[in-house]
Amino acid sequence: MSVILRTEDLSKHYIIKGGAFAKRQVIQAAKKVSFQVMENESLGLIGESGSGKSTIANLILRLTQPSEGRIELFGVDVTSLKEEEMRRYRKDIQIIFQYTNDVLDPQMTVDELLKEPLKIHRIVKDSEMDQEVARLLEQVGLSPSERWKLPGQLSGGQNQRIIIARAIATRAKLIVCDEPVSALDVSVQGQILNLLIRLKEELNLSYLFISHDLKVIRHMCDKIAVMKDGEIVEMGDTEDVLNNPRHEYTKKLIEAIL
Ligand SMILES: Nc1ncnc2c1ncn2[C@@H]1O[C@H](COP(=O)(O)OP(=O)(O)OP(=O)(O)O)[C@@H](O)[C@H]1O
Ligand SMILES: [Mg+2]
């Protein structure tokens, strides 16, 4: 099994400038974060609001530049690749955000929304585009009749399936999921999580799965990393960590769901 993603001492600080008399403030959003995600593995990142989970996601996607440390994708150091050189990895790593009304362009039909990543990354020939859209819809459990609808004509769960279809359209190997079900109704949450589990096996995907919900992480992830104040305070196989938590913060998280 190969290593898909590896970080080494990844750190990020933000500098906040106050008003004229306020002191400059430094926020350590990520401190020396090291982990790896193997092929077909899902690593869960859990921690309270502000603990640095999304910061890690943004660093890995190279949406923001690390202050220190190293990121390797597929064995290649991408820490300081220029945007142009980074382009070849763009299709291999996708992100699924929490569903909100503004994630999908409200003017585009499902058909157009799914063709967009296929075109940008030249995944299939023009002549195969229609068939590929049909295949993607089926793969994420949507009926062919949804194809001509706009996001506003679909439910939250259906829209989240479209977002997932766009992520897998590029044949991504690693999908960063940042609170992918938090905005959904509990009954719908389970369906979306099960879809993600099925796709992981069918497509041999790896996930970096971010959630503040331990139940969700337990259901989804082989391994778990617990974050607090920008640091990973505990990491291991999910069941090992949950059955034998070492850090006080992890114990509190577990108590909260019992
Ligand atoms: N662009 C930014 N500029 C300044 N500070 C930031 C920026 N982005 C994040 N932060 C700060 O970094 C810290 C970590 O934020 P981050 O968004 O990574 O937390 P999180 O664990 O994803 O929280 P949540 O569960 O609420 O999404 C917070 O203190 C946040 O205020
Ligand atoms: Mg976040």
C-alpha cells in the first residue's frame, strides 16, 4: 500500500493586525502537525471549533501556504510548488465542504455542474461526455431525471451527492471532506456517509475526514487524529483510540457521546 499524503511538522500561523493602538496578535492555527494517509485509508481529524482542522485542509490543498513544515503528495514534496507545477495534482485531490446554498452555482443545471470538472481536467472526450454524466449520476445514487434540474430544485442531500459526483469526476485519489454532513438532516447524514464508504471501496479512495462529531468519525474512519489548539494530541487506529484514550481531551470527547 502506498502513502498518498504525508505531512511533517506542518505549521501555520496567522498574524492579525488590530486597530491603531491594538497589539499585533499571532494565532498558531497549526503546530507541527505530522501524519500520513495511506492508499484506501480514511483518517479522521476531530477537534473542537477553532482547533485547526480546516487550516490543515487548506494547507494540503495548497489554498494557503504553510509557515513551516512539509507536505508530500504521492511521494512528491509539493510544499513549495508554484501554482503551475501544482496543477498536475489538482485533479488528484478534491475537497467536499459542508453543504450550503452557495457551494453550487444556482444557475447551472446538474448536467452542466458535472460536465464542468470533466472539461477542466479533460477527463473524457467530448463525444463521451453525456455518457459519463449519466454514469456519475448513477454512481452517487441520483436518478437520470435529476440531470436537468437546478440546485434550487434539489434537496440538501441530493445537492451533496452532486458535490460528491464532481469530486469523483476527476478520478481523484484523495478526497478531503470538511464537515461533509454537518448541515444535513440526521436521516440524510447516514445515507451520505454510506455513499462515501461505498465509493471509497469502489474507487480505492483515501479520505482526510474532518468532523467535530465523534460518532461520524467512528463510522467513517480507520484512523483518528485528535486536534486541540492546532496540535495533534493523540493519533491511532480509531477503535484503539476510542477504547483506550490517553489524552484528557479525547476522554472528554468520548464521554460527551456516551
Ligand atoms: N484566514 C485566517 N486569518 C486569521 N486567522 C485564521 C484564518 N483562518 C483560520 N484562522 C484561525 O485559526 C484557528 C483555526 O481555525 P480553523 O478554521 O482551522 O478551525 P476548525 O478546527 O476548522 O474550526 P471549525 O470546527 O469551527 O470549523 C482559529 O483560531 C481561527 O480563528
Ligand atoms: Mg473548520
